[in-house]
Amino acid sequence: MQIRDAGPADAAGIAEIYNDAVRHTTAILNEGEVDAANRVAWMQARQAMGYPVLVAVAGDRVLGYASFGDWRPFDGFRATVEHSIYVHADARGQGLSRQLMQVLMDRARALGKHVMVAGITSENTVSLALHRKLGFTQSAHMREVGQKFGRWLDLIFLELRLDPRPHP
């Protein structure tokens, strides 16, 4: 298994993982599926802003992906990013998420980011536990702000300070 920057050839694998999460989980609160062209455009937009899109691959098979982008589109939040990480159903429980997160956090630090934010539905206990193990702390619990599969969903925000800078 290798973790590297994603390219257009990875788009179909990324779309497959994304669409599985759309169909079967509350990790993504979107209901529409995407195709490879959509994921290429998404990757190019992220990369044009200088942000990484990482893939974990075995051979040419995408096992997982991770990225981050601006948390909010205002100048005062430029040192804060929000991330996403998704792993293929067949590759879960093997430590891949932790490995992707470590590389993603290193990339954020290298870009001078100060805080990384995670927004996770409260029922996604595996992701919540992983983030807590990585040092993220809960900063908010927003009740019934999301919906999917005919239910209201709580959203938990966690944050990780990436560096000890006392001032920007």
C-alpha cells in the first residue's frame, strides 16, 4: 500500500468510494452520486488552491482518499482547514484512515495551517474515535442539523491545533 497525491487516473476509484458512502452511510450528507469527471474537477479545484488530494493505493486500486480545503471562505479563517477522509468498505479496519490522516496533517502543517476541523455525524463512532486518538477535541455538538435516510442527524465538530504559534 502506498499513499501519494491523486491524479485523474484515480478519479473513478475515488468516485466509487464516495458513492458507496452516499448510498450506505451518513458520513456524507449528500444524496447525489458523482462520476469520475466530477471527481477530476473536484481534485483540480483543490489542487489549484494548493491543497492536497491524497490516495491510498494497492497497485492501481484506490483503497481510500483524503483531502482538506478552506473551512470558511473569509480571510480571517485562512489558517484553518476542514478535511475529509474516506476508505473503501473492503479496506476499513486496517489502520488506513490513521495513515492517511497522519500524511494529511503533515501536509497541513507544511502549508502553515494552524487548525484542522472535522465535522462528523454523531453516529459515526468509528471516525469520532479515530479523531480523538489523533488528538482532536470536540468543540461543538449541533443537534438535528442534518438529515439523511429519513432521520435527523447530529453533527459533531472536532478540532486539532497543528502548531503552537501564539500569534498568526
